[in-house]
Amino acid sequence: MSDTSANNKRIAKNTLMLYVRMLFTMAVSLFTSRVVLQTLGVEDYGVFSVVGGVITMFAFINGGMVSSTQRYLNFEIAKGNAERLRSVFNTALQIHALIAVVIIILGETIGLWFLLEKLVIPEERMTAAMWVYQCSIIACVVNILSVPYNADIIAHEKMSAFAYISILDVTLKLVIVYLLVVSPIDKLIAYAILTLLVQLLIRYVYTRYCNKHFQESFVEWKLNKPLFKEMLSFAGWSFWGNLAGILYTQGLNMMLNIFFGPVVNAARGIAVQVQAAVQQFVSGFQTALNPQITKNYASGDLEQMHSLMFRSARFSFLLLFFLSLPVLLETDFLLTLWLKTVPDDAVIFTQIMICISLIYTTANPCVVANQATGKVKIYQMVVGGILLMILPISYIVLKLGAPAYSVFIVHFCVESVAQFSRMYMLRKLINLPMWQYMKNIYIPIVTTVAVAIILPIIVRMQVEEGWLRFIAVGFTCVLSVGISTFFIGFTKHERVFFWDKSLRIIKIRK
């Protein structure tokens, strides 16, 4: 069996495991979100979202190390250097421990001041908000220390373990919902404590699994100064890009709170839940492909690397579009069906955030490819600089009296500009002409979208809102997107492959 064939089978197997995980976690997450919203109420749900977001903002310090750890582990596994791999893991753990200390200091000083002085929180809920805040600090530290272990599992492409532990995670969150409903103490405080306990347990499980299966995961506190500096330098430039990322997510969340109060944060929290649920269908596929992109670069096979990037971007977009089009057209109906009481602005927030996700699916291969090269300085400076503009532009727009959803429109426009800059800079880094990226990705997906949306929009305009329209729109979306994807979105080789596989499956069933 050729290496390419073996890699394709590994990708397929890993993708399947991640989708099993995704289907279960999505179902549980959507259910728990509804119950938590109803139990806490719109205001407390908004408080939980915005207060936890304060600590998440500081976590951008760690963001660069996430990509750095993943890149170095993938690289050394591809090279087959066990000693170097052990040094990479332990160096990553040391750096993450240092980052955890920094975040504790920042959280108990600047973050605490911001919580008490700047956020709009009802006075009677301040004690509960403080509990949420302190639990969020501990949870953030736990997540930071978990990164090297999570990265090690993904680098070894042990997606089954990743899937099983994630299923355990969401099962425990289902237990949280039950305990929250029957809790005799303040619901918001109980939710914060229970969520923290689950994260502590999952952190222990990840550690135990890695210690059992991967030799490099045993902690050695011996300092490798050259490697420490090398990884920190790589992460330093990724830090800039992650600063931008956290500002346009949690920064916008804080800004919405200051301008509109916690109820708008609740609407954003619901939109994030829907976006995350839909995005999960794509993230599993991309998680399975990402290590292979890095490993192909490490082995010098740029042609295979480009091929994987094209497939990752195009398939991810088409899959997300297939799932999101019915949601985009029937957002109001779906949110009402799911939540009964829908927070104001939740519908428009959800629609725009899904559109942003569609753009980012095509950006992910560019991000992974850049990290694989290790030449992140210029790339992160330019892309991070562009994305950092989201926050000041949004502030100006809100100051001029624009509605809350305008910040997401700003995000969408700036993210589009950032993606073109990513493609431009990758030309020389991995010998990938910009026109080739456009030809293999954007031309087929734009054409597919333009053709696919016609029939569902016509059906939506002709039928009154309700179950009949939802079913009719959903059916026409599946039919229209499926046919358009097969004849326009797929290449000739992919159509033949898909058709042969389908016929084989039919024969097996017969």
C-alpha cells in the first residue's frame, strides 16, 4: 500500500471518529444550552457569558503556544526523532505552566478591576458574578495545562481517544444540567462550580491517557534553553495573531455589554452556540487533515500538501454550506423551536456569524500551512494587524449609533480582507500561486453557492412560515446543494470517486 493511500485511509478513519464525537456532543450541547438558558434566565446567562469572557481574553497569551505545540509535535513525529519529540513536549509543558502563572496574575489584577469597574452587571448579581469569575480563572489555567496533552493526541492522530474523552466531557455536562435544575443554591454559582469540576476531571483523563500511550508525555522539568527560546519565538509571532482573534471575539463581547447590557450578551451566547454546533461538522474533518498538511511539508512533498489544502478548504466550505443554508433561511423558526423564548438580536447575530464561519473554513488550510513552514513573523504581523482593526472600527460604528449586529458585519468584511492577505503571502512560502488557490477553491464554491440558493429562496418566498415551509426549504436545500456540489463543487476525479463508492455501498447492502 502506498503512503498516500495509507494516509487517506487514516484521514477517513480519523474523520469518522471525530464525526461520531461531533454528533453526540452537538445533540447534548444544544439540549443543555436550552435548559441552562431557561434555568438561569436571559440576564444570568448573559452575565455568565461576559464574565467568563474576561478571562478568555487573557487566554490569548496562550493562543500562540497552542499552534506552536501542535506544529512542533507534528514535525518531530514526521521526522521520527523520539528524543527531540520528548524535549518538545516537556518544553511545551514548561511554557504553558509559565503562561498559567501570568494569567493568574493578570486575572486577579487587571481582570478583576475590569469586572468591578467597567462591566454592566446588576448589583444584586455581583456576588454570583465573582464566583463565576474565580471559577473561570481556575478553568482557564486547567485548559492551558491541558494543551500539550491534547496536541500530543492529535499529533499522533489518535482521534478515537479524542472522540471518547470528548463524549465523556459532554455526558458530564448533561449531568450538570440535571444538578443545576435541582440545586438548592444560587443557580449561576452552582453552574460555575459544576462546570469547573468537569474540566478538572477531563484534564486528569487526558493526562492519564497520554502517560499510558505516549512515552514523551512523562514530565521532565529539565530545561532545554535553545528549544525553549525557539518555541517561544515561534509562539511570540503567533501571539500577535491570537491577540487579534481574542479581541474580535471576547473584545466585541465586552463592547456589546458596555453599549447594550447583559441581555445582548445572552443573544450573542446563543448565536455562538448555533455557530459552534454547525462548525463542528467541519472542524472534525479539518482536525483529521491538519496533521497531514504539516507532515507533508516536513517530508518535502509540496504537491500533496497543496492537494490536501485545496480539499480541506473546498470540502469544508461545501459541507458547512450544505448544513448552514437551511439554518440561514429558517433561523427564526429554528431558534423559536429550540429555545421557545428567543433573546432579541439572536437571529441576526446567528446568521452573520455563520457567514463568518463559511469564510474561515477556507482560511484554515492557509493558517496550518503557514505554521508548518515555521516562518510566521511577516504572516502574523500582516494578518493580525488587519484583524485587529475589527475592534476600533466596531467601536466607531457603535459610537455613531449603529445597531448591535453592525459589529458582526464589520467582522465579516475585515475577515474577508484578511483571507486575501493570507493567500497572497503563501505564494512564496509554499510555492502556491494565488490564482491556483482561487481556481481550485473559490471559483467552484462561489459558483456552487450562486446556483444552489435559487430554488430554496423561491420556495421560502412562496410558503408561509411554519413546519411546512421548514420541511420544504430543508428538502430543497438538500436537493439543490447536493446536486450543485456534485456537478460544480467536485472535480471530475472526485465525482468518479464518489459515484464508485456510492455504487459499492449499494451493492454491499443488497
